[in-house]
Amino acid sequence: MTAASTPKGERRRQALVEAAAELLVERGFDALRHRAVAERADLPLASTTYYFDSLDDLVAAAVEHHGRAELVRGAALLAELPTRPRGVDSVIDLVLDQLLGPPAGDRDAELVLLRYERLVATFRRPYLRPLMLALGEELRGLLLEVFTRSGMEVDRRRLEQLIALVDGAVVNALIGIDPDPRAVARRMLHEFLAP
């Protein structure tokens, strides 16, 4: 049995992953350094290289931890959603909660930006692609279920168009320093989904 597979080792590894995920959310990918993660986890610097083969492995673990937490939250919201017909505005709010997370008031634009940084970072960090594709597929499953439970039929092609529309609207709002990218995406989705 290795130290990493002992209960203490698992707790330490998990503390490092959680610390890295916190730093990722707070300051983005540039904040993920061995020393910063170890300090945040209140563990020795050597623990980052003991439990992770490389910084890339630690980054991937942080991205997976954060992405899975978002999916768990999205699945919990969906589990509470009764199956019944809904209006377009209600469906749009449900879709945006899945794609952008719940509204966060003054921090909404910042948290949305962090979600998109994670997506864009995949281009420069190809080791994240398989993970991001898997997380994206699970998210698409949640989105399809939103439509099913809302009495709206959406096929995969239309779902991809919807996601691309939201992504484009949000990125353009962030580029334009729009304080409410969610509102921009909501307007676009309304035009897309309204009969």
C-alpha cells in the first residue's frame, strides 16, 4: 500500500485538489502553481509533487473537481424539477443555470468569465480535452433533460446551436465589458426559442 492510497494520503490529495480548484475559481489558471496550492492546502510544498506527477496532473484534477461540482449542482437542480410544460422564459432560465451557473449578483460576470476561461484554456492545454469533452457531454445530457421535463422537444443539432448561441453571446458581452452577460444570452435565447 502506498502512502497516497492510505486514508491520510487520500485526505491530503483531496485537500490539494480542493485548494487548486479554489485558486482556479478565484484567480484562474495562472494561479495554479505548486507553492500556491500547497500553501492554500496548508501542506508541505513537496506534497504537490508526491501526489501528482506534474503540474498538468494537478491542474486536470482541479478542473475535474470544479467541473464535477458544477454537474452535481446541475443534476440536483434537475432532480427537483417536476415534469410539466413550461414557458420559454422559464426554460431559458433553467438552461442558463446549467450553462452559466446560478446568478451570483455582483460576481455573476466574473464567475461566468471563469467558466469560459476553463473552456478556452483547453486549446492551450490539450491534456484537458478528453476531460472537457466528457464533462461537456454530461452537461448536454442535463440540458436535454431540462427540455424533456419542460415539454419541449430539442434534438442534438438544435441543442448544439443553442449552446453555440449562448457561448457567442456571453463571449461578446464579456469582450464588450457588458456587466450582465447572462441578460445578453437570455435575449438571444428568447429570440432563438420563442415561437
